[in-house]
Amino acid sequence: MKTYIGRGDVSKEKERQRRTLRYLSLEPSGLYAQKGDVLTVAQGMQDSLSITIGSPERETQKQYPLTKGITTITVENEGPIYVTNPNDSGEATITISGATGSMPYFDLNQTSVADFEKQMAEMTNAKDVQLVSNKALITVSYAMAKKYLGDPKELMTYYDRFLTAQDRVSGITTEGNPVNFVDRHLQHFLESPKLYMYTENEFMGFHNDRALQRLLKTNEGWGIWHESGHQRQQTPWKWGAVVESSVNIYALAAQKEWPGKITSLDQYYPEMHTYLKSDNKQFNAQNNNLKMVMFGQLGNTFGDNFYPVLHQYYRENKLAFGPDNERMQNFVLNVSRITGYNMQPYFEQWGFDISAAVKAEISQLAPLPEAIWLNDKETNKQLPMRLIDTVSLNDHGIQVNLTDYQTDVFKNEQLILKKNGQVISKLVNKEPIESMLTNNVWETIEMLKPTDVITIEQQNKNGTFK
């Protein structure tokens, strides 16, 4: 008997997050069916449930709908048994009997390491081994698990940590706007009979000893982080030339979490400087490592809130997408909007051909105060995210409409309002001083004359910005 929560429709969840690829619609039962088994499945709580036998790529999958009450299934194939509960809420307790196959199974929240080791010692004829955590499912052959798997608890804790880091950089939250909520489906990492490492809807495939060693260890994660990142890429800013470079935004986030420092950009900075000094630059024609540096540079320049806000901006505004050039132009526009800077110089230095319409729209934003395209390991001029939408003045005061991102961009930031060079109010960590904050409008009561000069400075640990 096991309880399966409603995780929602996997395709609708993909659309909600504006992703290109689906997570896994299946949830493991820990059981393995042999051909000819007669399964008796009992459940009486929810509609729309189903059983699937077999893993993608590893077996021919067969799906069977479940009715309330008893469902009898004569198994025509073999493989792990999965349950799908596509309901948006609630849960169903399901009992499955009649499965005669054996499969070592580790659940991070339920199985002890000793018990799993006992299963491995006793089930030597098993075809598959499965390990599941809060966010990941791993399916591999017994032979590969025996060869490369060490401590399953350490491994699945590691998977939860780096996948949570990838959630964070994607702007995924547990509160606020529901469009940014976590997708509760698992990400499925499985041993495949083909290729090397690749990503599809529902799963990521890994083939041969080199790939499986990386899959089942915690010390060489880049390829694993890269593939899981493919399931997180948002379609509206994934044009063809950056599919294999923007994906590393998520790999870099995982690297920052484990082992704790981003190092994968360092070796490419000399190539970056050579490229930036060249003539007739074309960003899309560059190799994926060099293009990755640009995406990493944006995150390093604007800080940990940059990519969460960008993902949320695309989701919350349901931004559409068209041909590659349109996605590229909109990326320039939306990065400019969320940072508050005219990013034309930056992207032109990187070899973007920016349209006249986008240039005109972003020309009204603040000019870049630093040559941030030169940021590297040694020099990193950091800039704050945009905090202000609009400012309005009247005879008796100043009203500032603040940005309203799901991510808290006001933490450790100060806004300082000056009249004729003298401080009249502050907003510190979004707390008003000598002023008030109502419905995201920061208001300072102050008599003004037409000749008064009003300035707003933004201060943080990196300096003062007007």
C-alpha cells in the first residue's frame, strides 16, 4: 500500500512554467512486474489514475487506466511499475499485488542504507535498481548500480540539493504567485541503451560506463546538471543558437551549490577577451562555451536575483515567442526591462544585431555605468537590479512606484531620496524612513518648487547608483 499525491497534469505544468520539456508523469511504486503476472490494483479515492509498466527507453511501456475499486491487469511486458496521479490536489492510496519481479529500491525518506544494501545482496538477478528522492528518480541496471553506486542516501541528498538550486535560479517559489510554484513531478535520470547523455520529454538518458559513473557519483556532476537544465529551459528565450549554452545557467547554479563555487567560466575568459576585441562579431556563430560565458556574466553582474526575476517575468507576463530572431530581440528587451538599464551597448559588444524598435524602447532606460561585458574572474563590476518603475512629482511630494517582482530584490538595498543634494527620506530593505509605503508606492511628503532638483540614489555593498 502506498499513497500517491495529485501532482497535476505534467503538460500543463510545463506550459505554466513556460518550459519546452515535460518532467516525469510517472511515480515509482518500488515494484517490478514480469510478463504474465496478474496484478490486482485496489484504489477507491480518485479518478483519472493509471498504471504504467516499463521505463522509457529501457522497455516497451504499457499503460492501464485504473477505476475506483479493483482493477485486474495481465502484464504483457516487464519492467518497473509506475502510478500516474494527474489530479491537481488530493491523494490516492493504492495497493498493488501480484508483481513477481525483484528490484532493489531506495526511497530517501523511507529506506535505510542497511536495508538497501540487503536488497542489493539478495536480489542479484534483478534487472533494474531504482532510487527516489523528493525531486529525482534514478533508474539503472543492477550491473551499473553494483559497479558505481556508493551511499544511496548521500547520492539522493545530493540530487535534491542541486535540483533545488536549479529551482532557485529558475525563480521557483513555494509562495506568492502560483505561476511560479514548483512542479511537483520528479525528474527522471535513467540508464539508456543509446547515445551518451541526452534529454527528452519525461526523462534524461545516460549510456555507457563514463556516463553512468557520473550519474551515480557526486564528484563529476557537470553533465548531469547540464541535462537536467535542459528540462528547465524556457521556450520564449531559447533560440536555436543558444540551446546548448543557456542551459548551463542551471549547471552553473548547481555548481554554486555543489561544491560551492562557480569555476567553469574561468578557463574561457581569455577567449572572451579575444572575441570582444575582434571585428564583425556575431554572437550566434560562436561556440557554446563562449556563449555560456555571456549568460554566466549576466548572472555574475546583476547577482543572484537576476535569473529568478527573468524566469518569473516571462512566466508572469505569459510572454509569447516566435521565430528565433524575435526571441533574441525580446531577450535584449526583457533583460533591459528587469535590470532597468539600456543594455544595447552590452549586447552589441557581444555581437547581437539589435532591431531599431528594441533600440528605441530601451533608449529611455538608464545608461550602463560600467563596461560590464569585460567582467571576468579578476574584474566583476556588479550592478543592482531595477527597483523603481516610475516617479511622479507634485507640489507636495514625490511618489515612487516600485517594481513588484516575486523575488525580493530589495534585500540589502537602500533608496535615498534627495532634494537639492539633501537627504529627505530613505527606503531601507523596503522599509520607509521619513516616508511611507502603501501598495508598493513609496511616498515622501515634501513641498516642492519648480526649481528643486530631485535625485534618487540606490546603494548597496557594491556602491552608489543614480
